[in-house]
Amino acid sequence: MAGELDGAGYDPFAGGAWPVGVRTIQAHDTARDRRFAWEIWYPTARRGTYPLIVYSHPSASHRRAAASLCAHLSSHGYVVAALDHREDETAEQKIASRVPDVRFLLDHLLDGPAWDPDARLDPARVGIVGHSFGGWTALAAPDAEPRIRAVVALAPAGASRRKPGILPATLAFAWGRDVPTLYLVAEGDTFLPLDGMYELYERTPATRRMAILRRADHYHFMDDVEEVHEAARATPFTGELAWVPKDMRPIGELCSGEQAGVFVRGLTLGHLDATLNGREEARRFWRGDLEGELARRGVDARCPQGTK
């Protein structure tokens, strides 16, 4: 019935049945002479073959920036891997290194030594989730990486009009195939405004969905939303970013981190279940009253574009 969860009990907002383990791995990219620290979240009852999700963090952040999202996906049977992208480079170097980082991670996990002999990864079920500059990474990676079959872009960079100081990252969208894409964005994003999200959505050459979290800002897609948001407001930005603190609303005027977490975790899982795993109950979830379903969980959101 429209507006209700699938009759068989499908609920992407609830934690999954799998206990979650976390492992830290060090890996050396010999081609670029770079050493990376990785985090892997995995179902602990892990005999079998699992889909793989790459998480790409925002600029000036780290691989555990959305650990609750990564753990949520893993509790539903996904292996999730995140590495620390380099932050000590010029803007041009950062942009140039992001997609090679993702490709190195995939090569290492899919073609390299088994990170766990009991947990095989399915190369036909690979997705990527990224936030901000990581969202740009998620949208840029399918140009060069054919193994990626689904994308979730959380408030991604890459729009043609940028505020001062924002990384000048552009997108070609040269995918050459359908890579189903979900945009989860913030209504009041200070850094990457909503008009840019609509631009990227319209340019996406694939099946696509969008959901907009109301009364939300850029940091609502990370863990510890309240703390991170207020820390940004208190940061003495200078130069091209001097506008940031005065443009950000106090967190008390915005939706809570708990509400944002429900929005991000549930919709990300629903998209991956429908696309990578082909679950019919997840597809029915997207055909239902999504705004009503979120409202019943205390989340105010709009889904204006539907699916194209």
C-alpha cells in the first residue's frame, strides 16, 4: 500500500540482522608510491559473497566521517571500504588523485590478496557513496571505472557555479552506460547550494533519483552533525572562505543529526538494495509515498524529481 513499508517487512531505516566488524588495513600503491590507511566494515558472519561499497569522504575530513552509515550498510550484508584521501596537496593535485584512489582500492580488494578468505566480494555488485568532494568523486569515478554499478552522491561538488574558495572540480559525466544514481542533498546547503544539485541531477546520464532534506546544511551527511556544524561556524575562515561563518545558520534552527541520519542511512540502503541487489521490495519502497514514510519517522524531506 502506498505510504507504508513493504508488506513483507522491508525496512531500510532499521538496523540489519548482521553483526558488524571493523578492520583497519594499510596498503601501498606502488605505482604512485602512496600508502593508504583503509577502514573496512563487514558482516561478521561472513562466509559467502557480498556486494562492495566504496565510501569517499569530504575534503579536509577522513575515512570514518560517516561510520554510522558504513556500519548500517554492513549490517544489511554489504562490505564497505573507505580510505583516507590525501589532503596535503594543491587543489589540482587533490582533484587529480581522487578517482585513482578509488581505482586502487577496487583493484586491491577485488583483484589483490584476499583481505578475508571467508568474505568474497562480487565484482558485479560494486557501488560508491561519497559526500561533498567525495560526492564529486562518486560522480567522477564511473567515467574511468566500469566496475561501478551504482552511485549515491551526498551533497556533491561539481556544479558549474561555485562560491568563492570551493574546489574547482568539474564533471564530464562520460559514463557510457546506465549507473543508477541517488542524490541526497540539503535544502539550505551553505557550501554547495541547491541550484547546483539540480544542475548535476539534470546532467546525470542515467536513471536517477533525488531527495532533499529540509532545514539541513552541508554537514548533515556526516556523523556528529551538531558538533561538526557548530565547529565550522566557529572556525575563523579567511580569504576566499571568509563568508562561511556568517552564512551558516545555528544548528538549533536546523533539523537534528538524528533525523539526518535516518534520512541518509535509510535512503542510501534503499537505493543500493534496489539497484545492486535487485530487490523487488526495495523497488516497491521507491514507488511508494516516500515523503510520508520519512515524515512518520520525524524527517521532513522532499522528493521532487521522482525517478528518471
